[in-house]
Amino acid sequence: MFILTKEKQLMTTTIEVNKQSVKQLLESGKNKKFVIPEYQRPYAWTDDQIQVLFDDLVEYTADNNESTYFLGTIVSYENDNQEQEIIDGQQRLTTLFLLLRAIYAKLEKSGTDAAYLKSQIEPAIWEQDDITGEVKTDQALISSRVMGDDGNQDFKDILVHGVVNPKSKSNYSRNYVQLQTLIDEYATSDPLSFYRFISNILNKAILLPITADSQDTALTIFSTLNDRGLALSDADIFKAKIYNQLDALGKKTFIEKWQQLDEEATNANESIQKLFYYYMFYLRAIDNDRNTTTPGIRKFYAKNHFERLYSNDIMNNLNQILNLWVVINNRNALDDEPWSENIEIQQVLDGLTSYPNEFWKYPVVIYYLSYHREAGFEAKFLVFLRRLLAVLSARYIVTPTINAIKRGILNLNAEIIKSPSPKFDFNQIDEQELKDKIKNAHRNTVRMILKMIAYQHQTELLPEKWEIEHIFPQKWQPSYFQSNPDNEVKNLVEHIGNKIPFEKKLNITASNGYFTKKQESYRKSKVKVLLELSHEHKEWGLDEIRERDIRISDELFNLLDDWGLNKVDVLQKKTLVAIPDERVNDYKRFTEMFGMEDSEETRLKFLNM
């Protein structure tokens, strides 16, 4: 027995670890049945994996080894129905049941000589009468409830009857047939070793079952141990929770919707897990939760017995969130949503995608979910996105840490729910400090800056594959700048004034040549700001870098200032024009109807109507 103490929790968690033979472990199913739960992924072992396992066991038997053969770990916990719910090792455990059932079927054909080995296998597959010892072959010690897996019934039928349905195409049936073939060939070629092979599987093949005291602990252990591919996600748990609340028709519809959502999310380079994460911030904003400590996603949805998952509109909302990422990640327009074809919105969103962390995503999702069906959304969304990019980009350029914006983002999330013209609660940015930082921009901000500047010169998106081009090459001949120290040249080469977006395939051609040699490649570019630079300059050196530094820093600051960088929301300061309490709701409807910002002028117009 081991005690595992969870970090940052004032509690201890017990886990039980006892090395067991295959026979010992499987027979424990007589007291607590093995269950592959709904949220697990379908049985997916391949022909190669079956072959490798079988060959390894044959080789172990041929070596006549006295030591044991380790098959791996099984992570489980006892659920409310006193079943062993398998969190990790379900593929291996399922294969062992199929293997023993195929061996048993072979022994049944061998006559009475195999009676003892059959008696050893029976309690590892089926229940037995406590008094008579009669084998109940219709009651296997394991069942699969994997959601939407038609093979669950195949698995049950194979364990009961020992044969496969010839029409079945499930992995259970295919692997069982393969195991039968391997067993027949082995038993025919080396019958004596075959019997020892059976005994070794039952008694010398060892598993390490790890039994946790709760599902949460078992999942944590699994995430820690798993190195064989994708870990079981929280979304898998949520899927099972929602599924189990539905009737038969609802379950069928839900499976179809979930599978479609999963496929479309993957195509958009997202995941259902991420969609639930984004949605969590929306729900937190609705609750006016401004806490900067982000809860674990499973802990958040588990509150009040997972009631948040059972909302009738949860799947629709997840699909709506996905629509946003189809536009952002795939650059696809949406039917009946004109904003998705607005090039200015697309350009700002593209700029945000180069923001150095994910905190920009949460207010964008919340704003979209809250208002995308309202009149005037397109214009309001553009205003909001521009201000968001201005506020976030400037703060990261000046202070490149997440803490510079975290509290402000959580406040903004909650403010968005209140109004489509939300209050931005961020500290002011010093103009000169920002301009200085732009010139020698932090490496994490360069792509974002270059996008914002480039989009002031063109009315289409940048190519999807572009690189940061150093106009003056990073590798230069020392003789080129004899009057300048190398450190000064090296520093200026990395300034923003020497960098520009450039298509990847053209950049390879331009290589490390000097400006006059690069111009031919530049003129093939579709990046307008690069074309302009190529036509405006005949040569490129340190003076040109310094001059462009100033030009970019001024241009970017003016752009961000126009977008609302240091704008003070009227509601944050005392106003000379007050709206009577009884007319506040009318005033809000007035500003929203006409897409107007709250200001002294707007209030006067309203009061004079």
C-alpha cells in the first residue's frame, strides 16, 4: 500500500498497488466485475500489436524462463456499483480476455486431456456458482460500455460463444480471429510447448494493478503514467456524463453530434477539450467570476454534480465556439454570418493569433457567443477586436509577461456580458516607452507587430506561410561596416526596422544576399509593404534601419491609439452629464441600437431627444 500526497491539496489519497498474475487479477472480477466505461476510447489494437504480444509470450515460453513476464499496469477504481472501472490498460486487458477465450475454444476441441487447463481458465473469464462451481458462460467478468462502439456486443458474444459473427467488422472480431489462427498454428507445430504457454500466461505473466480510491485519483495517475499516445481527456468524461443523462433516441443523436464536432474541431486544429475550456470562461463571465486563479476544467464542470453539462444548449454553444475557430484557423467564411467575410475583422483576428499567449481568446469567444446574433454585430465586433489587440499588444511589448494582462482580461470577460461596448480596465501605457520598446521588440511580439503594420498597406490576408525576413542579412561581411562596431551592427540587424514579412518559398531564394540582390525576389512577393520598400530604396544599411525603426514605432503607436489603446471609458470617470436612474435601461438600448460609445456627447443626444 502506498500513500500519494497531491500537491497543493490538504488531503491524502490512497492507492493500492499489488503485483498479480493474469489469473489472480482476472479472477478478482468475480467479486468486482471489470467495466470499460463509456468515456473510454474504442478497442483499437492492431494486427501488429496482437502479433507482437503473441510472439513475445511464445519466445518467453521457448526460453523456459523461471522469471516472470511483465505485461504492464492496469489503473482502475471502484465505482458506485462496486465494479472495477478501468481507466488505463483497457486495450491490454481486453486482449487478454480475447486470448484466453481463443485458447479455451482450442482446448474444447482437444478432448478430456485439456480438462485441467480449462478449469484454470474458466474462473478467469466467467462467473461460477459459489456452491456447485458451475461455470456461467453467459456471464463474463468484463463488459465494455464504450459510447457509440457497436463492437461492445461483439465482445460479449465472443466471450459467451467463442465464435465471431461472420458479418462483424469490429476490432474485437478481427483480433479474435487472428488469435485463433496464431493459436492453431502454434498448437499444431509444438503441442507440448503450447500447454506450457497457457500455464505461463495464467501464472507467470504479471500485471501491476493500481487501484485508486476515486475516479479523479485514477485519472491523475493515468495522466502521469501514460506515455503510449493521447491521454484520456476530461472531454471523454464529460461525453459520458452527458450521454448517461439521455434516453435511447437522445443518445443516438448525441453520438452523431459529438462525432461530427470532434471531426470538425480536428479539422480546425482545435479539440473538443479546448472548446470546453473556452466555454468555461464564458460561463465564468456570466457568473461574474473575476478570480485570476483558473480552475481545473474537470473540477469546474464537476461542481453541483456536473449540472453545467446538462444544459440543453451546451452542444450548440460548443459548435458556435468552433465556428469562430473555423474562421480564425481555417480562414473559412460562415453561412449567414457576414462578419466572417469582413477583411478588416479577419486581419485583426490574424494579428491576435500571434499574441504570445492564449488570454486573448477568452474575451473573443465571450463576445462572439454573447452578441453574434444581434443587429450591428459586425461593426461592434471590429471595434472591440481592434481595441483588444491594441490594449494587449502594447502591454506585452512593454512588459512581456502574462501578469501584465491577466487581471484585466478576467475583468473584461465579465464586462462583456454586461455590454457590447465593455469597459477595459487596464493601466495606461506611456507613449515614449512603448515607441522605444517597439524598435527593439521582444522576439515573441515581432510577428504580431509585422502583421499589424503590413495590414495597413494591403486589403487581403498575408500568405499563410511567411517568415520574418531580415532585410539586411544576419550574416554580414565585417568589412561592410568598418566604421561601426560589430555589436552595434548585430543589435540593429535585430531591430523591427530591419524585419518584414516574406513568403517562405521566396525567402529561401533571397537567402542571405544583400539588398540589391534580394530585390528581384522581393518584387515577386504579394506582401504590399515589402513591395513598397523594394521600390522606395535602392540600398539598405544602418541608416535605413534606424529611419524605419522610427517610422514603424510612430505608425504603430498612432494605430493603437486610434483603436483605443489609452482610451478612458466614460464610466470609469466622473461625468458631467448624468442619466436619470429611471432612464438608464432606455439609454443602454439607445447606445446599442445605434452602435454608439458611451460619452458626454452621446448622453446629451439621448437627453435632448
